[in-house]
Amino acid sequence: MLAITIEADFVAIYAAIVSTFVLVIQFLNYRNERVNVSMEYKTNYQIHGDNFYDLEKTYLVLTVRNKGKRSITIQNVGYIAKKGNNGIIIDSILFGSSAFSLRIPLA
């Protein structure tokens, strides 16, 4: 009859290697699935072809993007200006745009 003996040290080493491997995979999954939002702004833009915006003013274009895998909802974007003109921006959401790109008049 064939007898197989497994030593406790071998089982402990195998369990340590497997659990370490699973820990690394779980950490990498956590890093990849967290919320990753980027924001980009461009200054001194003029809006043409839309009667809502003044052609004589320059605007700040603020774009917010979700770069992560998890879907998120951005309800509003706030800003703090150096001159104390703080506020919440709601522009392209009101006009039904799928992109969240905002145009703010520069004073």
C-alpha cells in the first residue's frame, strides 16, 4: 500500500505563499477599482456658435473626467478664486451635454 506523508512545515510554507499571493492580488484590485477623477482647466477661451455666451468675453473651460473603472456620479463642481469669487458651477448639465465641460466667464 502506498503511504503519503505531508510534513507540517511544507503545509505552512505553502499556505504562507498562497496567502501572500492573494493579498497582493487583492491590493492591486483595490488600487485599480478606486475612484480616479481628473480635472483639467483651460483659460482665455471664446465661445462661438452659441447665442447664450457673450462673444466679447473670455471663458475658463473646466473638464472633469472619470479615469477609473468604477462608475461615479459628479453632482456639482465648486471653485475658489483668488479674488474671493467662489461658487458652484452648473453649466453643461443644464444644457443636456453628456460631457461635464464647464465654461466660466473670466472677469
